Amino acid sequence: MFDGLVLTKLGKAELIKATDEGCLNFTHIAFGDGVTNDLYNLKDGLSHEVARLKITEVERTDDRIILSLDYTNRSFDKGFYFRELGIIANNKLCYYDNSGSDAEYIDPMNEVVTKEKRLRIELIVSESVAVETTVDSKLYALKKDLAALWDKTLTTIKNQLGDHIVKKDVPENALFTDTWIALKGATSSEDGSAGYAPAPPKGDANRYLRSDGEWEVPPDTRYTHPGYTERSSGLYKITVDSTGHISDVTAVTKADITALGIPGQDTNTTYGAATESTNGLMSAADKEKLNGVAAGANAYSHPGYTARSSGLYKITVDSTGHISDVTAVTKEDITALGIPGQDTNTTYGAATESTNGLMSAADKKKLNGVAAGANAYSHPGYTARSSGLYKITVDGTGHVSSVTAVTKDDITALGIVGTSGNTDINGTLTFNSDDQGIRTSKNDYGRIGDSLHAFFETWTNNLFCKHLSNQTKIGTSSDPYDIAYLKQIIDCTTFGGSTAAEQIQFKSYSNHSIEACPAVDNRSNWGLSSKKWYSVWSYAFSGASDRKLKKDIRDIDSEWANEFIDRLKPSSYRFKDNSYGKVHTGFIAQDVEKAMLELGMDRRDFAGLVKTIKPKDTDVDYKTYSESIDDPDNFEGPDENYDYCLRYDDFIAPIVAYCQGLKKKSLELEVRCDQLEKKVELLENKIS
């Protein structure tokens, strides 16, 4: 009838707890008649529980436990199909089974037949699990069970006494300290006590020992049905006796029927069509409607669900078989099935003009030599010119097609004075390489006046420079010591040395915005390792990351990223100067250097560490001093020869690679855990 009990998740949890501490207390067996489509191991109760009966007996041998229950059809209040079976321990459903269509009907109302049954259930439970049970104390014991218990007791006593027989081999002067007393039966107000069972009298082999200690013949449950005369099928007037049986019958006559007021023949031959309030003949319309209704049809209303557009989903199916919920399938769902998340075929040949493939080294070298957006353009030829000041002619293609040397007359024709008598320029304006910055030859500050008005809107906003003891200020005439106020510069103004690599360009626009940039890309520093800015304020920072600017691009080695990140030491610290006592967090450059050395790296292998040669004297030429160091890339050099800095943006990619590796490992472990859980579940089902 039942295929085999299944351990539920609640039962599994109780088994685990009983292994560590506590115990598994079996108390009841639950009976039910419910139908279920759920997985048995997910059940937390019977679908429709009818009754719970206390377990009669629990036997344990090694890792096997046998639960016994004696019951009859009278043990239940109403009839039901015995379809569900559950084992209750620690007040939870620990085991479950369902017989489905093979269910037996139990009829407690049958007064003729009483069915007595013993239900024995064998479970496999580890010896490490402590097991207890609670049984009903008001039970009759079968004589054969007591006899078996007595034999077991005698065997135990014999094992304790060895080969001695009490009546024969025990010395006359032997003393026994144990006192055996008779069984004390229970009463309505007092519990009984353990002891010898009283001997049954001669000829009472069919008696049972009651809990009050008395042998008694059980109530006679054998039933003898009285005999009656059989009758063939017919219409009878019946006589019922005191036991509820039909003792006599006589055939029903027409007179018996008409005596009830029923006419002897149908006198009404006229009927109208039936209505909702009056009986009558079935109308043709009702017959047509009835023919269109399927047998067993009901007023079924299909439940509503959320419509979904076409897509790939994970679905949830409710108990009616409908899709009640969906979630979009993710890449992780696919890879969890063992399907790779990317093309794992890494074997390709070099590409040809007719076949796809990997780019060859020669093609890559050729491609690197071609500028982005290049075409097969042929530049026209022009006459080369040496350095000089020229008036130029530009042709239709934007090229200088001809030049003539600029004369003094060309300059004076523009309104520029031809002599040096202009007193608006107070001395000669120079750009110095020291921290004094822009100076004039006459005094500590100079004015760029009306003669350079092409760069400024009015002379009232002239540019002033002042060198103090520790700083260089650029300002206006009204405040020559404040930050530069460059207003409405019409064109680009350049400051710096004689070459473009030494120059900085300033430009302002009509919307009052200003920009400053080096005259040549990727050649200038803003500050030095020994002369740092205290702070830089900005809404955003954009670093050069264009693929066109880079070479030797390859994926970060995940093993290197793991080793490198594991060696880093996150620290908190305060700067000795200009930190206002604030606590900063980050890395110590020397610790990063140590990690690189442990991995066999030099300074060129990771740009995040900046180790710059430090001049001993600020007046010594920096280039000359750097060339005096024997090995500028020697990590073993003393700290006093270097300034250390870190480029924190170079740490981002190794940290991302580290995190991606952790995520990949996590997904692999999740898949492995799911596989192991399924294996454990299969083993538990087999054991059950």
C-alpha cells in the first residue's frame, strides 16, 4: 500500500540536532486521507490529517528502529481512506508517505466487523542519534509478549549467575541481597509498580494481563450473524427486527400504492415546458443547451495571471498547474548548468584574405603604423623654407603655397612702434626656471600694458606677478597677490620656456570659463615628487585610457592579482605636515615595494609604485643628479635617495580581477553544493 517513508527537511533538521545534543522523541503516527502533488521531503504536515495515535512500542538494534502501533477500525471517529502516513517526532512531521489510489478504506461505523491491526515501521537512524518515545500506559499486553519478555529476563539472570542453578548449586548459607517483589497493578487513583507478573491459573491460556495486574478474558469480539430468508429483487413491504435486520417481507400491491393517494393510472396527459419555478417537459431549447454541455461540467472560472512577453524565463508552477510567476534567466543560470559563458575554443590559425583567424604579428605591426582613420592620401609637394618670419599665402587645400619675408614696414603698418621708446612696458618680461616665475628686469613685479591689449580686454585688468619668500602669486592691479584673474582673453596666452615642451597655455572664453593645458601632449608634470601640491580641487578627473594610446594590451593574470592583492597591507595613518591631524587610509609605498619584491617584480612591472630620485640639494640640476645614481631602478637602494608615491588608479584593475576570481569561485562552490545536496537527498530517500 505504501512504497516507503521519505525523510522530510524538518526531520533532517531534527536528526542533525539530535546528533549534536538532545534527542529524537517519537510520539505519534499520523493518519490522513489527503491528496498531494508536493515533494514528500518538503512536507511540513499531512494534506488532510484525520487522527494521531500514540506509538505502542519502539525497538532499537544498532542503526535500526522499529516503531509499533496497535489499532482497530474503532480507533477513529469517522470513516476515511488511509492514504497518508506520517511519523511525528519532537512535534514535527519527520517522515511522510502517500499511498495514492491504493488507499484502504477504514470504516469505524461497522458494528459487525472489528479489524485489529499492528503497524510496524522500520527506520534507519544513526547510532549517534539519541532516541526516546512516549507510549500509552493504559495498554493490554498479550500473554505471548509477556512470555517472551520473561524468557528474556531469565536469560539475563542466567548470564549474570553463570552456570549455577539456583535450586541445586547455590550453597545453603548463600545470601541474596536483591529482593524481587510482585507486580503492583495500577488503580484509578494510584500508579502501579514494576515486579514479577502473577502466575496465570491453570487452563487460562486465553487470558491477558491487564494494567491492574489481573488476568482477564478479553471481551468477546467474535460476532455471529443471524440467519434470514433470501429474497430475489422486487418491491416489498419489509419487517425489521430489534437487531436492525429485515426479518420478513411481502410483495407490494397496486392497492398499497393507491392507498398512499397515488392514482392508479396517469390521467393528466398535458404538460407545459418546464420553467425555473414549475416542473414540466424539457423544451427543445433546453435540450439543445444540455447537449452542448460536457458530461461532468461545472462553473469553472480560470484564475487570472500576469501576462508575459516572449522571453527566456525561470517559471514557478502553482498547485493548479499554471505558471504563477517568472524571473528572467540570467547568464549565471546558464553557466550553472555547466554551459561555458564564453567561447572556450582557443585554437585559431592566423587570418588570411579568405579565412577568419587570429591577427598575425606582422599584420599587428603594420596596423600600429597606420593612424586612426588613415586613407591613401598623397600630400602635394611644396618648397621647403628655413626658420623665419614670413607673410604667407594659403591655397585652397589649406597649405602654405608661397611666402615672403616680413619687413619692418610690415610691422609698423600694423600700428606697432618701430622703436623701444614705449614706456608702458616696465622693463623686459622674462620667464625664469626658478620659483620666482614671471619677472621684469626692473623690479619685483611688472605690468603687461596697453601694447599687449590684443590679449586683454582693458588695461585695468593687467597681469601682475609677485615673488614672495615661499610662493609665486599672479593677480590683478587691484590685488597683485591673489590668484590670476585672466578676463576675456581673446586668444591663447602662452607662458614658459623657449620650447613648446616647456610652455603652458591659458585660454579664457566669453562664458567666463578658463582652461590651462601644456603646449605639448604627455610631456609636462604638474608638480614634482619633492614639490607636491597640498590639494587639488576638481569635479572630475579624466585619465588617458584610449586604446589608441596603448600597446602590449593583455588580460591581467588572475594568479598574479591574487598573490599581489593578498600581500597588500591596508593601513591608516596621519601625514606629518599639512594634514590637520586627520586620519587617512591607503597603502604605504614601501609595503607595496616589498610585495613586488616578494613576487620577483621590478619597478617597470607595476606603474602604481612611483619611486623618484630625490635631489640632495634643490639648487643641483635634477637631470645631472639623477644621472649620478648608479642604478635608478634598484629597489635595494636606501630610502633617503628616493621620493615614494602611489598611483592609486593602477590598483583598480588588480582588485577587480581579484573580485572576479572570488565571484567565479563562489559560483563554482554554489554549483558543487547543489550537486552534493542532491546526492545527499538521493541517499536519504534510498535509506528511507
